[in-house]
Amino acid sequence: MTDAAQPTWMQGFVPDTSPAPGRWRKGQSGNPAGRPKGSLSSRDKVARELRDDGPAVARKVIDAALAGDMQAASLVLSRLLPPLRSQTERVEFDFDPELPIGKQIEAVLAAVAAGQVPPDVGQMIINAISTLSSVRATEDLEARIIQLEAREVN
């Protein structure tokens, strides 16, 4: 189909029979009545307004915080300081990673009960032991499958 035979809205579209099918020709738009070049999207307009008025708004919020407005103070501080994250301290207790999984977990629970390990840290250690146990079980199954497949081949 030539450009002359195409409807006006399809003019410039490359048909499926050409070497680059399903594309618009360079310099052609599928929506010629679309947004004009250089016009701003809604997002760009808001960004421009914030860039222009942002410093004045920030100054007002800071002034309100300094005047005792706790909500404004909270907003300012939330932007200045990163949120606090919990930090765990290093703990030491008797632990043998060669023991069966159940015994390892018992050792962690005993350390928690004795006050050597905080309960939240104990929970993290137990979760790590559980994850390691799952990985080991998967590795064991993989090794067994490889052995079974090797037997079938021979």
C-alpha cells in the first residue's frame, strides 16, 4: 500500500512487506496531532513549580519548626537525619556447627535462656541455621539424584 492509498493517519507507516516492517518512517509520527514539541508534561510542570517555589516553602516549614510547630519540626528532622536502624552487637557462646540441626538450635536457645544472646539475635541465628539446613538438604538430594542417574547409565 502506498502513502497515497493509506488513510491520512497511516501515512508514513511502513507496511509488513518492507525490510523494516511495522515501523514509522524516520521523521514521521503515528500521532501527528499529538503533543507539540517542547510542551511540558504535567510532571514537568509540577517539577518546575517545585523548583521555583520549593526554597520558599522549605523556608516557611523551617521557620514554623523553629517557632515550635512540632509537625513542621518532625518533617524537617525526617529530611535531615536518616531513620534509626537497629544494630546488633557481636555475641559469643559455645556453638558447634558440626552438631545435628536440632542440637544447634538447642545450643542457641540455651544461650538465649542464659542471657548470653539477646532473643532477637537468637531468632536471627536460628533462621540462619534453618536456611543452611535447607541448602544442605537440597545439596544432599542433588548428590543422590546424580548417583542414581549414574547407576542407570551403567
